[in-house]
Amino acid sequence: MRTTIAICLVIAAALAGASCIATRPVHYYTIEPASPPVNEGKPDGLVLLMGAIVTPEALQDGRIRYRTGANEAGAYEYHRWTERPGSMVRDSLVRALRASGKYQRVLESSSSTDADYLVRGQLHEFGEVDGASVQTKISLQVELVDRKTNRNVWDHVAEREEPVGSKTVADVVQSLDRNLQHVVSETAAEIDKFLAARR
């Protein structure tokens, strides 16, 4: 009986002590692409439908990711994205394609929408990479599907590393922001080039 009371007292003391520990605040970050100039779409241009940018499970919980060496990966528990990286990449790509002014419309609606091509992709990597220096890495694969034939007609992989000024999470986020702008600009330019040659 005394042992049971002693165990209960120890557990109660541990719980009381745990409740007094201050919790660390969670910091949220976003990548806010610059608003491009509003370009009116070409009346005779193609209509693009932006589909999903699929991400691995590790990128879906909102925590900012890092990788050390070839095999070790982790996440900052108290530093998170306001939205999933796949959504941020998708929004940035939509803005870049609209800003080109080469399309009649770039839509974000459901797959039932009438469009010439579906743009969709996979985000393979979006985070910090620690090695001899600290960098961020983005690896994005994008494909175009012809809506008339439902066939994949184009595929492109953009992979890029960007240095980080110093190893703070804010610097990592700024590096990812710059990196994403380069990757999205390259991808949008490659889509433009392919579709211009196809017409």
C-alpha cells in the first residue's frame, strides 16, 4: 500500500512539474511570391489547367525539413510552413504562367474544366541540406497532359541548390524563397517553349 501511495505521489509531482514548463512558441513561415504585372491573356491562346503538385509524406505535415549527409533527415519542430510546400509551388507556378501573357487562361479549378493542357507535378525535395556548407534544395518534376488525348506529352525536372547566408531558420526560408523563384521561372519558360513549338 505504501509503495502504491509513493508511486502516486511521484507521478503527481512529475505531472505538476511538467505543467510548469514553458512551451516554446511555434513560428510559421510563408513564401510570398512577388505579384507579377497583370497581363491580359491572349484571346487565341491556349487554356491551361493547373493540377496538383504531389509531395512525399514527409513534406505534408508543415514542418520545415532538413537533411544531413546522404541518409539522415529531420524537421524543425517549432518552425512550420503556413501551407504545404506543394500548394506554395503550385500557386507560384500559376502566377508565373499567368504573368507570361501567352495563354488565354490559366485555371485552378476542377478537372472537369475545359482546357487544352493539364499541368501537374511532383515536388521531390524542398528543404535545407547540410554538408560542407548549408544550402537549400528544390527538386520539381512537371508534366503536361494533352486534354484531348489524355496523354502525357512533356516532362521536365528542375533541380536547384541555393546557398544559405547563415544557419538560422529565417535564412533557410529566404534561401528557399529565392530558390523557388528560379525553379518556377525555369519551369514556366520551358512550358512556354514547348507549347510555342507545338502550335
